[in-house]
Amino acid sequence: ALPIWAARGLVLAAQRAVYDELRRQARARVAELLADPDRHRRLAVTVRDRLGEGATVRDHPAGGVVAESPDGRRIDASVDALVDAALAGLDLEQLWAAQ
């Protein structure tokens, strides 16, 4: 039998692997969606509107956009940032809860 700390380590490693795969798949799907020029344009317009007319919007190398206002406010709407924000807003603990 495994010691409890070893078993817990296996569980945590498995949970991390599942989370990493979820994040990888989500990033791929969001990048695919933002490859559509209309969706990309709407994202750029949205972040520019949030920061105001003087904001500059540039494409992020990994997909999505990053915007900055003249006063230094910044919105990171890159694929990674969008996925990380979405995942942070989820209660992923329910995935691991015993049924």
C-alpha cells in the first residue's frame, strides 16, 4: 500500500495533467476562433472601447490582442490571458469531488 503522502502526490499529479490538457485544448479552440478576422476585429474593438479612443491595440504573437491607453491602462486579451481568466472563473474543484 502507498503511504498517504505518496497517494496524494499521485492524485495531485493526475489532477494537474487533466488541468493542463483542459487548458491546452481551450487555448487551441480560442486561437481557432480568433483566427476568424471578424471575431478578431470585434475583440480589438471591444478592448479599444473599454480603454477609450486613444488606446492602441496590437496583435499578440500567440493570438488575440493587447491594448494600452495613453495613461498606461492595459488590457491583455491574448489567447493565454482569455483562457486563464475563463478557467480562473470556474469552480474546478467540483471535477475532483467524489460523487
